[in-house]
Amino acid sequence: MSYRIRMGDSLVALQRRPWLFLIELARYLLFGTGMLLAPVVQLAIFASSLLLDAHGMPMKDASAEKNMLPDLEILPVSCST
């Protein structure tokens, strides 16, 4: 699951715009607020490997059973391009 957010609202903006990082650093040091308070990993996804194909993609025709326990934890990370 993914969400599109504005660049200005993401932590990636701090990496791509060094001047914004300096502003956020000053805001953090002076007032204890700002984007630098955000945790890097905000989400963990638990899934069952029985619902994935050989490439790790969700199977389109798989039906989830009610007693199927998750055995994978997926932690989203940002990728540098």
C-alpha cells in the first residue's frame, strides 16, 4: 500500500532541499517542533507469505482464510534515486 503526498510534506524534501533542512533544524533546536520530530519508520505491515507468488507479489486469485496468521513483517523504507 502506498500513498502519494506532497514533496513539501515528506522527509525526502529535507534531503533534496538543503535550505529546508537548515530551517527545520533551527525550528527543532529553538522550539522543539517541525519535521525532524517525525519518526523515519511510521508503518509496519504484517502479511502472510501464503498470499504471495514466487516473486513476492500479491496473488490476484488468492483468497485469505480467516485463520491465516501473518508470518511476514514489511517495513517500508525510502529508496534513493
